[in-house]
Amino acid sequence: MNTEDAKTLLRRKILEKRNQMSDLVLAEKSLQIEKRIVNSQVYQTANQIFLFYSMPKEVNTKGLIAQAWKDNKKVMLPIAKKGGKMFFVSYEPEDVLLQSKFGVMEPQKDSSEEKFPQEGDLFLVPGVVFDKNGGRIGYGGGFYDRFFAQGGCYKKIAVAFSFQVMEENIIQNQFDIKVDELITEEEWIGGR
């Protein structure tokens, strides 16, 4: 079995497990993750937070977005384009989100308003499967890997439910870029 087939099988297995979670369990686990983030020094000292607007069955980020606004932090959300390109723009409480062709809720802005993460910003990453050494399998589009390949001196911190984190290293290819840290409802793996 080649690398991509193995990744596809693992991705499918974990997505099936995630889709079977009840809304109540998802909400409880998401709140535990949110509390870990809000109580962290990296959140408290960050002026800008780069994150994603959660899709159904993902770690819910809507509460974190509302908390960040309440704490006077700037919130940045991604916009995905054809060819695997992705950029981030500011997201204000009055901004309207529309569902993209990829199924993700996005602000209606263009790349002229692009924002780049800086050292000290909080950058949260979605994904499907992770390992404790920062390995990440996303949804298969390569958007985050291409974005990370542009460089920058910010920490990439993934958020996931504990069952999405494998004990053994997951299969990666040469284009896959690891995250620096990982937050679940049970633990914070990596630096801080």
C-alpha cells in the first residue's frame, strides 16, 4: 500500500469515529480544549489569533472566536482558493460568512486584505489525524501544508480530540509539514 492510500484509509477511519460522536460529547470536549487555550500564556499574550471556523464534528471554535473578540484580540480566518492556495483575513463580529465550495464558512474578502502570522500570534490548525511528534493528516487538499511552506516564525498548534492522536508516528510524505504543538481535551502535547 502506498503512502497516499494508507493516509486515505486512516483519514476515513478517524472521520467515521468523529462523525459518530454525539453533539453533547463534542460540545463538552470542545469546551475543555477552549479552556486550555484561553488559560494558556500563548493565548493571553497574543494580539492576533489565526484559526478556522469549525465545520460540523470538528473541534468547535465558535466559542473561542467570541472569547477572543471579548478579550480584544484580532481574529483571522482562512479563505481557500483553487489550486490549494489559502490566505487569512481579519474576521470582525459584523462580517458575514458564506459557505465556500469546499464547505467551509469564510469571510467575504479578497487577498488584498491578507494577513500574515507573526511571532507571538496564536495559530490554530485543524486536521483529521495527528501523532505525538507533530505529524498531521488533514482533509487531503494540502491547503495548510502549502501555507506553512511559505515560512514564518510562528508556532503551528493543532487542536483535535484525543482519539485523533495516534501513539505511533503516522505516515507522511515529503510535502506534509508537522505542527509544533497539539491540544486535546486531555492534554497539551509539545512546547508551551
